[in-house]
Amino acid sequence: MPDVLKAPLVVEFPFTRSLGPVQSAFLTGLRERVVLGVRTGDGRTLVPPVEYDPVTAEEIRDLVEVAPTGTVTTWAWNHAPRRDQPLDTPFAWVLVRLDGADTALLHALDAPGPDAVRTGMRVRIRWAGERVGAITDIACFEPYDDSPSGNGREVGGTAEPALRTGEAEPAVRTGEFEDPVTGIVAPARLDYTYSPGRAQTAYINALAEHRNVGERCPSCRKVYVPPRGACPTCGLATSEQVEVGPHGTVTTFCIVNIKAAHTANLDIEVPYVYAHIALDGAGLALHGRIGGIPYDQVRMGLRVEPVWTEGARYPDHYRPTGEPDADYDTYRELL
């Protein structure tokens, strides 16, 4: 048995969202070093703010300022920070109930080690040097002793009052800021190590030889391409390998009119066609791009064959073979 393949897989895209008046005020406030919450009908102050009361579903718009200092309600130590996390050295994830708020905000706490963190400790916001109207305008939290004996001193640091000397209080406290933030773009990224398993490893290795290999169910006798290692209908393991194709039949298709963005592998002029293709001998259709024919001439029953580019591990596209169209009854069970 050959080694099972594995490879890194990254799923990444920019997530764009517009902001309503509450979230706009909150993020614009962070840019101005002001933390805003929203007051519910029963007098609670929610930070971060939401647009609807989570208990009554009533719309809420009453913005109020809370302090940049607060209390840790719970925490967990992160000994190995990952890409794009708030700090690149070990830190604590903390829920902080800011003074004046009734709910807690999740963020990072810069602390020398887990022994320096505890529930109930006092902390304050450390603002980012450059602020753009995002949650990252809060660089992190830091320990802060504001007891009478502490005299506004950062734990382990130098004396520093809550408001620096000569620093003016922000003029706006109601959320009516100039140049408000109206939308954000947040990158979303997931990193995996993906393994296709025994069955699909054999399938991928066969593709490198320009062959399509499926596996037959010992009970229903369907041949699955790509193979799954088990029959999804009968629940039985599959091990008998069966070579199928290379010709196949278009069972159904769609016309793509939107160009793929930031995807080098799909730098294809629109419109183009993606189809489900039942390879000869297969009991399951796979999908592929149709080329070599105008998009408006692609049809159900069209007979096609794979086109391989040099060094490719899978067909670049499928093109018409010139054979007569397949009869509907030969592929209707594969739609």
C-alpha cells in the first residue's frame, strides 16, 4: 500500500460587511480611544454593543461610554500564539468587564506568564499606535493596579495616571463622530493539513498517469469516482479498483458569468461552462470545465473527453469527442 498523501490546505477570503449605526459608533469610538456600549430597556450596558436586546429582541440605540479599565472575569493562557493573533509572544485570552458595563469583552492580556493572571484582576486598555476603526485599535489589555495604594500604577511598570498629563478628554461622547467608519474588511483564513485518505490517494496517483480509477461497492456494484473508501448507500468498505472513462457524458451543467477573483487556477474568461460528467463505467458523476465548444452549445448528453496539460495531475478541461449525443436513459440515474 503506497503512502497516504497529505498536504497543507489554506482557505482564505476577505469578508466585507457594512455597519449599522451601533457598530459604526463602536468602531469609530475605538479609533478615537473611546469605548461605547449600548443601554438596554432594563438599564443594562452591553459591551461590545449590539443592535437588538438579546433578551427581548427590542432594537436598542442608546449609546453610553464606559471606562477603558475593567476586571477580568475569566481567562485562558495561550502559550503558542498563531498568525495574526494580537500578540506574537505568549499571552492570556481574557473576558474583561469594563467599568460601567454589564457584559464582558474578549481580548488579549499582555502578561509575563500564567502565574501573573487571575480572575478578578484589574486591567486597562493599551491602545494601538495607529487606529483605523477596528477591534484591533485595542492592541491588548495590560495589568493595572488602581487601588489607593497602587496610585494608578501598571503592575510591574512605572507610575502612570489613567489619563496622561496634558491629554484632553475626547470631545464626543454620544457616538456622533466625524468621518464615521461605515464598513470593514476582515480577512478570514483557515489553515489545514489535509489528507485525502487511502482511496483518494490511489485516485490522485492514477490521475498523474492520466487514468481515472474508482472503487466498486461489493453489494450494489456502483463504481464511485472519485472513490470514497466506502459506499455511501450500503455503508460497506470498497477496495476493488475499477478504471473508468476516459470518455464521459455531460449530465447537467451551469454557465458561469462571474469571473473568479484572486484565483490563479481559474483565470478563465467568462462565460464558461462547468458540468457534471458521468465517465463511462462510473456510477457517480464528477464535475469539470467544458472547453473546445461555444458555451451556448453545451448540452445534456454531450459526449466529452479529458484534455491534459503537460505535467498536470488532473484534466484541465473536457472537450467534445464528436460522438453522437448519449441517450437520456443511459444517464438519467446520474443527474
